[in-house]
Amino acid sequence: MKKVFLIVKHQGEKGPRVAKEVESFLKNKGIAINKGELHNDDEAIVVVGGDGTLLHVASLAFKRQIPLLGINAGGLGFLTEVHTDEMKEALDSLIKERFKLDERMVLSVKVFNGKNKLIKEYIALNEAVITKGALSKIIQIHTWADGDYLTTYKGDGLIISTATGSTGYNLSAGGPIVHPSLEVTILTPICPFALSARPLILSGNTTIKVKVQNIQEEVCLDIDGQVGLHLEDDYFIEITRMQDKLKLVKTPHRDYFTILREKLGWTTGIAL
């Protein structure tokens, strides 16, 4: 590997400080560093920050099908799972191309108008969220699975999540934690009006369509907390699984369950 694209979270002191260490290490190894826009000859993306910083560039790594390494210099860090004390080892394995990949399912989110014209298309690693404005009334979201009517969710909104995103907004809204190796789609209502409305796990191969009934106030579609779109009354949304996957570089020392225990404060394990 000869060149990487470096993204840094500049808020706070830790991100820029860790980024300097990353740059120094890579330059000493003869690796060229690009900090502007992604170039065609960039062979990997290195993120220094939190999960939000990684999500900001996840679609770029996915479209180019190049590995994405996240070094945690931010908050919770389910995706930026490499600790600063192990980052040199992770970077060394990256540039020597001896790293292990964690391939994650990604969603295609398409927005159509009433004439079936494509308005926008997004890529979601974590989730697509349909939500009402702060002062808006309860919204009704009609939902179909593979063309069959599923239900109408009434409440503040709906989260359509991947297994990767199950530890994000989905978890905060009462949805299940799902191992990221599982190719599933999770539907989790936000503050549902009916107590019978519960999270639902579907096969990742399911085509999901949703439409908000009679939009009269603000209703938005948000993708991974990064981009959004105000929905019009005749819009409908189609969510499917992408065939390719995002290539995340795994931490060299910790498994998924160790990371889960660390981030959620679960009891430490005992030896078998």
C-alpha cells in the first residue's frame, strides 16, 4: 500500500493530537497521505474520530470498495473500534495488507415521487430514519415487505436499521442488538402510539417500501445521521440490501463481544 486518505475529527484536542501521530507513523513508513478529497489512487481510508466521523466517509469507502480503518478519538466507538494504544499495530497491518476485514451489509435507500421518478438515492451503513418535526403531530407510516402490506406505524417515526446500526439509534429506541455478521433489516418504531407496535427483524433480502400518509407538517428522512431530505406527500421510499459490502478493518486484539461489553458497561467475563 502506498497512499491513504486521512479523515480527522477536529473538535476537541484528542483527534488532532492522535492524527499527528498517525501522520508521523505513516510518513515514516513511506506512505503518502491525502487529506483533501478522495483520489482514485487512494488505497484505504483512515478515520481518526468517533462513529459519526466514520459514517461521514463510509459511503466513499463502500463505493470505491477500499478498506476503512477507524481509530477511536471520539465518543462511543462501535465502528471506530481501534484504540489509540493499538493503532500503530493496526496501521502497520493495513499498509502491509495483512489486516482482517469485517464486511458489513449496507442499505440502498431510494426516494421516489408519485410518478415513480427517482428523486434521491442514498447508501446507509447504520440506518434510514423517518421522523416527524419536534412540534408535528403523530405521523402514520404505511409499510410493505416484498410487496405485501405489513402494517401502518403510528408515532414519532420509524427506524430501518442494519445489524451494524442495531447499536445506534435502534438501540436507543428499544430495538434489539444484532450481531453485525447477520444480514438482516430491523424495523423499530419511534415512540409508537400503539403498545402492540414492536421491533421486527426481517431478512436482509427483503425489499421494504414505506410511505407517510398525508404529510401536512415537517417529516424528514435521515441517513446515518449525516444527510437528510424533507419528504413530500406523494413520496415513497424503497430500501434494499446492496450486493457489495463495506470493508471495515478489524481491531487486532478484541472481538465483537469484548467491544460490546466495553461500550455498554456489561459485566466482565470469566474464563471457561
